[in-house]
Amino acid sequence: MPTITERRRDAVKQGIYEAAVEVLTRDGLDGATMDRVAAEAGICKGSLYNYFKDKTHILEFVFDKTIEPLNESIDQIVDSKDCAVAKLRAVFREILEYLGPRRKLFSFLMGQQPTQQLMTPRRSTGPPTLAQLIHQGIQQGVFRKCDPLFHATLIYGGMQAVADNYVNLGESKTIDESVELITDFFVSGILASPQNAGK
């Protein structure tokens, strides 16, 4: 069980997170000074420095804390007993449904160089998690044999592009329509039939 000190520290960090989200989305990274974040959080600037060394550190914290629930949900999907195709469809749905109410925040985060670096395939947990799902599909016989991590990286990159469009441009299609289109493309590919390859 967390101690009183640990609970207090977690509460302060939660307050800083909420304040940082407000300041960053309102004033941008250039305008998000440590003074403004501290004032929004209702703490002195010195206390803020006890937790974060600079605003880039705060930005990375905001990104990690924002993405953590999504990663946890995706892990639960991958660990479920559903078939791999159903899991892949559920992952795509979870991503779009999670982004929807947080469009403004994700639009900001995806446009910042420090957080863009955290989203690269080498730094993100996305490709290894998707690779695990693809490996499951190969074992189930629903996916052909392939390099799971290579193909997971392709899917991850494609979903990053979809997510960027979704948060910045909106979406004319429903989530159901988008999920089916994305799943169909990644599972079935773009060929009308394998016989048409190379023609």
C-alpha cells in the first residue's frame, strides 16, 4: 500500500499534469514557462523543479501519462483470448476511440519534436506489442508467416498517419467504417486477389 508521502507525491504530479495540459494546449510549448505551469498547478516554482528539471521534461511526462491508459488497454486486448484478427480490429478501434475526446491534446503532442521522438518505432512500445499480436495470428494460422516486428512497424507507421489525420483534420467516416477499412487493408492487402500480383 502506498505511503502517505507517496500518495501526496502522486497527487501533486497529477495536479502538475492537469496544469501542464492546460498551459501547453493554451499557450504552446514556447509559451509554456515553468512559472505558468506552477501557477496553474497552484504550487511554487521551486516545488515544480523538485519534480521536473525543465519544460521538455514536463512535455515528455505529459505524453507518457496521456498515452499510458491507451497502452494498457492495448496490452489487455493482445492478452485476451480472441482471435488475432478480432484483436487487431479491437486495437484500431481502441486507438480511434481514445483519440476522439483528446483531439486537441494529441494534435499538440504529435506536433512537438520531443514527443515525436518518443513515438518513433525504436522508442515506442507499439511495434513490439503489435508484433506479439501478429505472432499470435501466425500461430493461430490466420496470418501468413512473416517477420512480425517488420510488419508490425509498417502497421504502426500507418496508424500514426491515420491518427495524425484523425486528430488534425477530423474524420468524415464513422469509427466503425474507419476500423473496417483499416483492418481490411492491413489484413487483406491492396490486391484484388493473389493471382493479380505482378500483372
